[in-house]
Amino acid sequence: MKYYLIAGEASGDLHASHLMRALKNIDNEADFRFFGGDLMTAVGGTRVRHYRDLAYMGLIPVLLHLPTILKNMKFCKQDIRSWQPDCVILIDYPGFNLKIAEYVKSRTNIPVYYYISPKIWAWKEHRIKNIRRDVDELFSILPFEVDFFEKKHHYPIHYVGNPTADEVRSFLASSPPAGGKDKPIIALLAGSRRQEIKDNLPTMIAAVKPYMTDYRVVLAGAPGIDADYYNAFIKGSGVEVVYNETYPLLSKAHAALVTSGTATLETALFRVPQVVCYKLPLPKIAPYVRKRLIKVKYISLVNLIADREIVTEVLDETYSVDFIRQELAKILSGPDRDRMLEGYAEVSRRLGSQKAPDNAAKLIVELLKK
């Protein structure tokens, strides 16, 4: 069968590549055409655009690159109609993908499947109307989304398991236990976008400064961010940086400072106590905007999955070097560290042991055969 996939950023490229492999294991004749990245390309098929041509985040970058975005959207629509796939599979990236879903649903009979559902429970909840109208089947990777979509909005979905949990389990199973007599490590995960790094990394570095004597402080370099950009922040600080080694770093870390996002969940699954630090742009109006637009109690996936505070979230008026340093001290040793590790076990249980890409692939093939 012919599968047309659209992933608009690095995380989507990763998750889509695993889904493609799972589809190939079930469907020997699987043929892929996609918007994606290098990981999807390695699986096989035809890449028609790299996600770098799509990955513009924030109002100003989107406005500056609007002609490019619209051009790619027009091409994508035409390409789908020309290729006539058996289904279109959208991976996250709702700003672009929901427009494609609307087009495909209104102009063709091609089924639209959404893998890794848009996070409308956090904001833009009105998008449920578009999803209900334009998406045939939605595959969720977060267990709390089932109640949101099914109980609140009466829209049935499939919880297929969590791919991040799959990836961490796979890494731990294939890697030797971390050891050695080096200093313990404090890991810094400062985000994957330049604006996030600019807003958060200097404060993180300042917060860990008193611990530099007794700990190694290691920054996880994000894909697509060059060394020169990081050097502007870490030069002379004593902070080390590693690239493409986030999992090896977390497997050895004693504690971490982490921006919000999938990294908070990865850190929890590696059982590394963490402080979540997230400074929003325009700090004077950010709390006002967040309280009125963001519809959830927490920003970290760890707390959202547990439905209670397991990790401390430092943002808005609490965001400061002193407060982050104070919270970090609590998790280096003692009862707060132990309580956090107990909470991580609860998060892991809630995620379950299902293999998300395998489950999703099986359901997609079954649906297409019907």
C-alpha cells in the first residue's frame, strides 16, 4: 500500500521513521512518500521536502517565511492528489497538518490518520472541530488524552502506547550500566530551538555555578543547533556540551535542569531527578497570556501524565537563578529526591508497556484492509 506521511520537525521525523519501519514489517509492499527528515529517508521511499523547509515556530518567523510555507502547502496538496496514496498519515505539527487534513477530506476520498495527536488540551481547544470533521482516526501517545477526547469531546481515539517510553526502554536494554569514578553529572537540556536556548540556558548555567567543583555540568546539544551558537553562552563557564548523545548523557546523570517538552518525560524515564525551567518570551505579559490561553495545570509531561506535581516547574514569577538553584539542591540528595523517583515509577506505569509504532501500524493496516 501507498502511505503519504507529513512530519514537520525533528521529533516528528524520529517518530515517523519508527512508524514506517513498523508498517514495512506488516506490509511487504509498503511504499512511502513524505515530508520529513533524514531518519525517515533512511527507512526508504521518496522524500519530497525536508522538514527544515517547514519548521518555522513563533509568530515572527512564520510571518517572515509565510510565502515559503504557503508554497509548500500548495505543493503538498497537489502532490497528494497526484500520487493518490491509500492514506495520509499526519505526525503532530498541527498548524500545517490540519490544513492538509481539511484539503484531503474535502477534495478526495483518501483516509486521514493522525499519529501523535495535536495537543489541543493545552491550547487551541477549538481545533477539535477540525479534527472531528477532517481526521478519520487519531492515534494518541499520551494516556490522559483518552479522557480529553472521548469523555469531554465524544471523539473516539486509539491510545497506542508512548514511543518515548519505547525508545528509552530499548536504549536501556541495549546499553551497559553506567559506571565509572568520574564526578557525578548535572545535565542541562535547554530546548531544541534557538529562542528556548537563548531564554533558558544562561539562567541554567548561573544556577549550577556553585556546583561546578563537585559535579560535571554537561549540556545536551540539540540537532540543528551549531556549536558557535552554544559557545556564545557556555564559553568560559566550565560547561561541557555533547551532541547526539542525550540518552547516554541521561543514563549517567545524577540530576538535570530541563526545559518543558518531551525532554522532561525522557529525563523521568531515565530516573533522573529534574527541575523544569521554562522562561517564556516577554516575561512581563507571559503569566497573563499563559493563564488565559493555556488550559492545563502543568507544563511538563511528567506532571500531566501523573495528574499531580511530581517535578517542580519553574516559570513566570518564580523563574530566577536563586529559585532554580534552591530546587536543584533539594533533588541532589534527600527525601525530595526519593519522592520524585517514586513519582517517576507511577508515570512509567501509566504509560504502559505497549510499543506505540507497532500498535499504530497494525491498526492502520487493519483499517485500510477494511
